[in-house]
Amino acid sequence: MSVSISYDDTGRLILAGLTCDCRCQHNQPTQDIYVGKDLLRRIPSYIERRKLGKNCVLVADDNTYEVAGRAVQEILTSAGFEVTPCVVHREEEMLPDETACGEVLLSIVPETDFLISVGSGSVTDITRINAFRTKLPFVSVGTAASMDGYTSVVAPLLLRQVKIQRAGVCPDIIVCDIDVLKTAPLAMAASGAGDVFGKYIANADWQLGNIINDEPYCPVCASMVMDAAGKIIANADEIAKRSDVGIRALTEALILSGLSILILGNSRAAASIEHNIAQYWEMQLVQQGRVPPKHGASVGVATLLVWPYFLRFLHEDLAKLDLAKIEANRISRGDREKWMILAYGEEGGRSIMRENPDDFLTWDEQQRRIRRAQQRLPEIRAVIEAMPPLTAIEGTLRRLHGDLTPRDEDIPQDLLDISLRCGKDYRTRYTLFKLLDECGLLDGYLAALS
């Protein structure tokens, strides 16, 4: 049974079909998620239904406060709530760094009952981490269908310009007012589509992890994210027009995608090498003093970038691998540490290595993985063959006037080259790029496809 969506008479989303007997740990969603028109005025009743209290800190940035934050504040105040606004002012785009997180934290007082974010990715994440650390309830009011993180329990943040992942909480209440979301620029919708299309790569890599390392794989969560991506392709024209139908379809796709993170408690179904590459671009551009592209837009570009590696692997003959040569060319631990520091910087590289100690493989483990890949090559090929045509992804992003290439995002060639080499090293999660590297094939693929 696939996951299905319906709504009650208040606009609250109801999910069916979440039952699963896989080996993954599952968290059943208990959040109230509302999708519909003219929902802002109903926010007080949604909060009262959950008995969250009357005193809140409202988090927004300069843009989102004008889009909806001011209206939400006035609506709550008129309904008898005490609202402390925390508007993070920046001359350029607000980034989810330690300064922004600190501004929210310092706005919280002992009397605060709950937090309410009004925004999309960054605003939601700086509120999410503070809700987790203070153990306060959390309400999210979306302002753009630009990313799938509204329902996430993970907060991607910047700490001293290094991208980190920290535990957060899913909002108790999520409000997606179509009237608000459709006012966002089309580029934000294209970013949302790009974020979801990365799930095709994440799903393939997750299945490879299951094949090679016996990693638990959840077919229900996988079907959720695949259905989400398919919903965007099917509604591309309506999304391009920013119609009610199109924005609802995109919003539902983002929620379905994000719920997989909530259910699993991690982002395995939603993020893999394509996110690693996009996050590397973000880290490096921030360190250069540049404002990075939208996260979802970069994920979409990275998805198009790595897809041909999967297609090329369809024709790979792993029986021809020379294991003695692979062993002789293995990188030493010391050289790998130097590589990580070169790629990610002293602090970033050492932080990533601390959080991913299993990436220092013994030769016995590397050899086991290679032999497993050789033995189960038909299954790996079947995973890749099940991916949709690349033209469907590219065509949808083009229809939404989204970014298609690193050049569209002003990613310099040297940054692009190193990101394709070091993206595999950002996390321990198994990916096709790890398989290629461990089989001694990555250099050849990079030379042929870069």
C-alpha cells in the first residue's frame, strides 16, 4: 500500500499507508500539518488546539516578516497572545549560522511557551535547533515551497563557516498557506523541485547501501519520496504558473519528502552525494564571502551533475577489477587526513573525520565491499535502471526556469572539480561514488564525465 494524503475540514493533512515491517526504526508523525488557502487567520485556533500556551517568540528575517510575519504577529496579538518578535536583520540573505541561532536563543525568556518561525529553510532551521535545545514547542509557518525541511528533525547549520548537521525537532504545527506560498518567486519553486529531485539519487544510493552493507532500507519511506518527485514532474506546468493546484502539488511533494526524515529520524531517504556536493559549494562560497545559491537549486544542479555517473556504471564490468592493484594504490590514513584538511579546511576536515570514523576502511573491509559489488552487480544495475529518464528531471527544472548547470550558479571550475572528489567524504553513508572510489574507478569516471 502506498502512502496517501487527505484532509479534514480544518485543512489538517491526514496520511494513510505508513505501516511497514522493515528493519528501520519508525516514528509515527503526530504533528498537525495544514495545507490550504486563507490559513493564517486560523493559526490561533491551531495553537489553542495543541494547548501550547500564550507567550511566544516569533522568528523571521527581513523578507519573511514582511511577507507573512507581521500579519501572523498581528493575528496572534489580536487573539490575546504575547508575541516577542525576533527579526534577524541582514544586509544580504540571512544564513543559519551561530550568530542567527544566538539571536533567537537570546530572545527566549523564562516566560516563553513556544516558538513560531515564519519563513522557509534558514528561518525554520535556526528556530528548530533552539526549540530542541530549550525543549519548547515549535510552530512553523511556511513562506515558500522551496525546500523539504519543514518536517525535518535535522538542522543543517553553519558553524564558523563549516556546514554541520545537528539534531532538531519537527514543528508541532506546520502551516502552509497557499495564498502566501504562491507569492514567492518562481525561483523558490524551482529550488523546491530541485531539492526533491535529489531524492532519486538518495534512493539509489540507499539501495546500494542495502546491497553492499546490509543497511536497513524502508520501502514505505522510499515510495514516499519517489511519489513526491513524481508529483512535481506531473504538475510542472501548474507549478510554473504558480497556480493553486501547482503550489499545492509542490507543497505536498515537499511534505511527503520531508516526512521521511521525521519517520526515520535521519535524512537517509532524502539526502546523499548530491546534497554533500551542494553543501560543499555552500561552505566554500560562504568562506569566500559570497552568498551561496538556494540550497534546493544547488541540489538540483548536483543531481543533474552526478546522474551520468550512474548511467555509465550500467556498463561497468567489475569482474575485470585488479584487486592487487587496488590494494597497492590504497590511500594511507595519514594521506587521507591530509586530503580531508585540504578539501574541507583544518577545522572542517577534522570535524568531519571525528563524526565519520568508519570512513577509514581496513583493506579487509574494502575488499569485502568490492567482492559484494561484484557478486551482486545485477541488483545494482536494476536499481539504476529503475531511475526515471534524466530528461524528465532536466525538462521539469527547465520548465520552472531553474538552474541546470554549475555555471548557472557561478560555481568556479576549481570548486566544481574538488567537490566531485570530496563529496563522497562528507558522510559515512554509502554512495555510488564510494563504490567507484573503493573499486579504483573514480578517477576514470571523473576524467570522462567532468
